[in-house]
Amino acid sequence: MMTATLRKQTSHDESEILALFDSLRQAHHDKDGEAIAAAYAKDAIVCDLSPPLFHRGVDAKEKQAWLDGWDGPIELDPRDFSLTVRDDVAFAQGYTRMSGTPKAAGRPVGFWLRDTICLNRTNGRWKIIHMHSSVPFYMDGSLRPAFDLEPVEN
Amino acid sequence: MMTATLRKQTSHDESEILALFDSLRQAHHDKDGEAIAAAYAKDAIVCDLSPPLFHRGVDAKEKQAWLDGWDGPIELDPRDFSLTVRDDVAFAQGYTRMSGTPKAAGRPVGFWLRDTICLNRTNGRWKIIHMHSSVPFYMDGSLRPAFDLEPVEN
């Protein structure tokens, strides 16, 4: 999850990767499971906010079921992403504010997460081969996820 | 963190990166804050298990204070790491079982985390420029960190 706020891009590869990230942002807004799945390599390793520890690839139907668990759009607002490209591999790192209304909660939620995204260009197309999204947890005894953090330097 | 169980390595760069990872594993075992800090670029972005969302670089004294909060060694057991190197950049991804005895807990703990590690070679030396370590959390209403997961495909 995603970004249109990277440093000024110049290369064709960078532009393609930024467009891929923006397609993910838009697909969450539109709740389009197929479009999300299309951004990933078939055997991508996905380390998501919730268990399992990882899964491989993104199944469009499973993703659609998850999207349909939200009332209205899911908004992803990227901040401070950096992008590094060398030859046919790339990685990006930054923060995303995720907000929306899970049906189970019945009220809006919003929090910042950390994203690290590794990509590969195969047959001329960039795909995500590894996505790592997370929220840290408090080690103060409460062990609660830290939904109250901002992406600022301390 | 870390690995000695990657695919068979051939290149000099890969060997250096594996040695760096192993130095981190050993430094946790030895509880050597200086050795941990030395593996990171000064302005590395570190997304750790606990807040803040990120911090820059690793301060040897702060790390030592954290290490000293554990009774005996902190063991890091890597599994299923992959490593991708292109020119002067690299990224690695895998799982690490962290175990030890936090003094505050007074009893041994152990759990699997996900690691994504991005590196850069500057002046002939590989350093970590981005570390992302996390545990997912249950979205079942409990919002507890998922300390009970294994790195297996479901």
C-alpha cells in the first residue's frame, strides 16, 4: 500500500511502479479484489496486518470477501515513501494511513501502518513479489497494537 | 533478523550480507549493543516490533539498555530467508524465532516474527538501510499480537 507522493520520478521503471502503487490505492477505494490481486506475482510472499505469518499470492475472491467486510471505500493515504530501483528489482518503503468502516466495528477506524514492498520486473511488467505491512505493538504489558502513532521522527 | 539458512550462496556480496546477518544474530546472543548498531547505516529506517512507527539508525547505548532488560542470551533463529542482490542494493525476507527471558516477564518467551531487510553497499561495505520486523495481530476483536504462529504455508 501505496504512494503517489514519492520523490520526483524520472525513469520509466519508477513511473510504472508508481502507477502500480496508485492502482492498489484506487482498487481499495473501489473495493476491486481483481485489481488488487493483479498487482502481485502469483507466488508473492505477503506478510499482512493479520495472521497467518505470511501467505503466498493474493486470491482475488478472498480479497473481495475482505473488501466487502467494509462499509464504503477503504482509503489508503501514503506518506514518505522512498523507491529504489536497480535493473529488474526494486523496493519501496513508507507509511500508509488506512481508514474506513469495518462492518464488524460499525464505526470508522483509521491508523498508520508501515509498508515495505519488494518488486520484480518479469516479461516487461513490474509485480509485487513481497509485501510487508504492519502495526507495532506496545511492550508495556498491554500488548495492544499501536494504532495511535504518527509517521514522525522522535 | 537473520539467517544462515539461505539458498546456496556464490557471490562475494551475498557472502558479506550473510556474514552481516550472522553478526546480528551473534550480537543478540552476546547482548552486544555496539555490534548491533554497527550493522546499520547511520540514517537507516527501522520499523521495529514496538513503537514508534519507525526510528532512524540504531543507537548503541539505547540498544544495550534494551538488551540488558533480558536475563541471559536473546536467541534469533532464522528460517526461509531469501536474498536478492543487484549491484549496490539488496533485500532479504524471512522469518525469525526470537526467544529469551525478559526480566519484566520473569519467564521465557518465544515467538516468530517476519523480517524484511533492505541493504546498500557504500564504500565497499554492506549496511542495513531499512529493517522491518513485525508480528501480525488478530482482527477477531481481541487485537492481540499473534505470538502463536508458525512460518508454514496454509
